[in-house]
Amino acid sequence: MSDPSRPPGPKIIAIANQKGGVGKTTTAINLGAALAEMGFRVLLVDLDPQGNASTGLGVNRENRRLTTYDLLLDEAPIQDVVQESEVEGLWIAPATTDLSSADIEMVANEKRSYLLHDALRQKGIDRYELDFVFIDCPPSLSLLTVNAMVAAHSVLVPLQSEFYALEGLSQLLLTVREIRETANPGLRMEGVVLTMYDKRNNLSRQVEADARENLGQVVFSTVIPRNVRISEAPSYALPVLDYDSGSKGSMAYRDLANELVAIQTRQRR
């Protein structure tokens, strides 16, 4: 039973694609930073054993004393795992390679699919007064990704503007449907965002046309361009909005944040 004395929880969005290199972590970091810039309070949960979201927000490996591994497997208090990032209003629950063994270790737990769901609903999370939680999923449809989808209200899918992009999407959508039918009936598609888009390239335009024809309004109006500033920013452990605020990449992620907020506002009416 829910506690009526507790404040309403944040909107939890899993950012997922089982294919690597599609801009998943980049979108998690920069969409979070764009929302924080707008005054929202955002937590990024790094659920990828590579820990790139943690590195991209300036959390050195030696400073990741407790991580999402401890949150899932050892039921660590969330306030002991979450750290402030360099971006005001943006927090990070970091990850390390320890998380790579989590799938195997969770199998024996009868609540294995609900570990992240329960962790993100600890009373300790209330202190952050969060508006959004983004879960950066690993590039696979593993038990970690299942945990993210069971914990989330919706799934946002970065889709690289390349030839085989839509083929891989079908399996992800099937997984979303299976989670909805079993563990999380309220799960829905937040949307698909086209990444690494080059408007001068015929292939990018064709992928966009195919995505909009097949998925309709599920595809965000905003597209994320192929932009050198987006690629450079992680090496400085910064979101692109801090690395080069006026770049095309920064402006695109601000547009995506505004579009996401507009969608949330319509849904609440």
C-alpha cells in the first residue's frame, strides 16, 4: 500500500536500446543536463557495467565507493549511492564493472526483476525532490534491462540513423510488450529519438521517413544531429551543454527536453 504522506514520486524513464553505439548514454547525460538547466531535479541511474554515464558526469572510478551494484544486490540505502554531479540539479547513481556479474547473481533472487523498482521507491529518495529519473540501460536485453523496464514508467529509445536501425527496434518493442503483460502493466513507450542524424545524408533522411511511417507519433519531432561537440564532450567529463553551450548538439538536446516536458504536461491534463 502506498504511503499517502509521501510526496508523489518522479517520472522514471528507462533509456534503452540493445544495440551499442546509438547514443544511449549520450542522450541520458545530455537530456538530464538540459532538464536540470530548465530547473528540474534529475537523477541519472547508471545501469551499464561500462559506467560511461558516471565517467561522462565526472565521477572518477576511485570515487564510486557504493554503486548501483550495491543498490541492487546489497540493498544499499539510495542516499548512500547517489552523488552530486558537476551539473547543478543533476545527480548520479554510478556504476562500475562489478555490475557485469549482477545478472548471474540476481537469478537466484525470487524478486530478481523488481530489485531496481524497490530501490527507486525507498523513502530516502524523497530528500532529492526529483522530477525525473533516467535509467541508462546496458546495450543488451538482459536482466538489468528488465529491471529498468519494471522500475520505469516509460521507455525512451535512441535510434541511430543507419540502415539496420529499425530491425533491432522490433525486438526491443517486443520486450516492452512482454514486460507490460507480466510485471509492469503501466509501462509505455515514451518515444523514439533519432540520433547521429545528418540531414545532408540520404540514408539519414530515409531512416527518419521509415521510422515516422512505421511508428508515427512515437518518434520525437526533435532529432539529434551528428555533431563533433557531442563527441568531444565526454573526454572532458562534461555534458555537451556545459562543454559548448551554443553548439548544434546542445540546442538539439534542449529542444528534446522541451518536447519531453510538453508531453508530460499534456499527459497530466
